[in-house]
Amino acid sequence: MSATLRVPRTRGALSGLLLVLLGLWGALMPLVGPYFHFGFAPDKAWHLTSGRVWLQIVPGAAVFLGGLIALASANRAFAAFGAWLAALGGAWFGVGVPLSGLWADRRHTILGSALGGTTRQVAEQITLLYGLGVVAVFLAAVALGLLDVVGVRDAALAEQADRTAPVI
């Protein structure tokens, strides 16, 4: 029974790897994007504001950590936890900025305005917030779907592990 919790590390590996890369993008771009005038105000690289931390770096770290867990775990439940963590981080990319208006005053926990002209502002909001969140939630859902199914190969590996396990 417990052998069915084992999962080959290849199960969901591509989704986990892509989530790791998206998490790195989401967490590091707010810090290095101002070098390229790509991001949100203030236009200073490696400058931490509460808005950058809570609305970009923390969800990026959640997507990164969740993808890493889903990628590296051989336990189905723990890998699913990682995929859920990545999904929550991705969802926060999508809804964090609009929801921050509920508790943020004009100086704290608010993300600055996007830099550049109208087209660039749209590109920044899609690549650093909303689109990133949608893709992260999608990849986490794919990983969860792959982890939810106990395939024939998984069942055969579990049966083999049960036969070779010592009887107590």
C-alpha cells in the first residue's frame, strides 16, 4: 500500500523543471529587471520594497520551491505538495496586485507603476505578473494531474517493492 506513494522521479519532471525556471524568473526579474528598464518603479536594481517582496519575490520563491519539490521528490504526496505550493505561488502572481489594494496604503505593500510606454507596460505586467501566474498554475496543474494517476508501471513497481520487502 505505501509503495503506491512512490513515484518515479521522471513523473512530472518537465513540469517541475519549468516551474523552477519560472520561479527563478519571477523572483529575480524584479531585482535585475531595472538594469534593462524592465519592471516596476522604482527603477533601481536590487532595491527591495515591500511590494516587490510580497507581490513578486515571495510568489516567485513559492513557485521555485514547489517546482523543486515536484522535480526531486520520489514520494507522490510530497511531490503533490510541491505542485500545490507552485500553484498557490502562481495564483498569487495573478491576484496579488489587485488584492493588495485592500490592505495597502499609498506607501506600503504596493507595487510601483510599470516602466516605459504603453506597450512595454503591458509586456511587463504579462511577463512579470499575470501571464507568469497563469503559466505557473497551468504547469502545476499538469504536474498534479500526472501525480494523481497511478499508472500501470507505478503499480508494477509497487507490487515488486511489496514482494521484496521484508516481512515483520
